[in-house]
Amino acid sequence: MNYHELKKDAKIVDEVLLYLLKHNDDDISIDISRNEERIIFTFKLNALDNEVLSYMDKYINKEREIEVEEYGWELMGESGSQSDLGMVGLLIDKMVISKEDDHLVLKLTRYYKKK
């Protein structure tokens, strides 16, 4: 696995976790499932305000931009702004929000580029 791809994966976790913590969820579990083709980040939490969920859906659930990804990902976390959440959307291929039992589940999938 390419070192830069691993750093991008770590930045995604960092930015999403920071956003969730800033919005007062104090019980978050993170599961990461990775193989050569893709990585899936699963965040399980108690609840999240509908407005916060809508914001996440708007800024994360957009089309991945490989060109921007190559240069912009390194700047994530430098500004400390919520615009970094938008950068997460440029790095992943999809986000699914669901309910499991009494938990809210955010599942982000990122496919690795073929070389």
C-alpha cells in the first residue's frame, strides 16, 4: 500500500472524528475494514442532530475528484474549519447513513486507484 494513500485514510478518520466530537457525541466507535481494492470506515454513534447529519450528507456525499485529491488532501486539518469536511467528500466514493439497533452508523467507502 502506498504511503500517501495510508496518510489520506488517516486524514479521513481524523477529520470525521473531529467533526463528530465537536458536535458533542461522546460515544463513538470506529471500525476500519481494508483490502487492496478499498477501505471502509464505519463510525457508530448514539445520535446526531438532524441539522448536523444534513450538513455531513451535503459536504461529504459528493463526487470524488481525483485531481483535487492529489494535491488538496495534504492541507486537511491545517485551517481548523468545517471546510475540511468537504475535503473528505473529495477523498471518498460514497457515504451511507443508517440506523442499526439504537445507533446511528456512518459508513464511508473509498476505492483505491488501480495502477
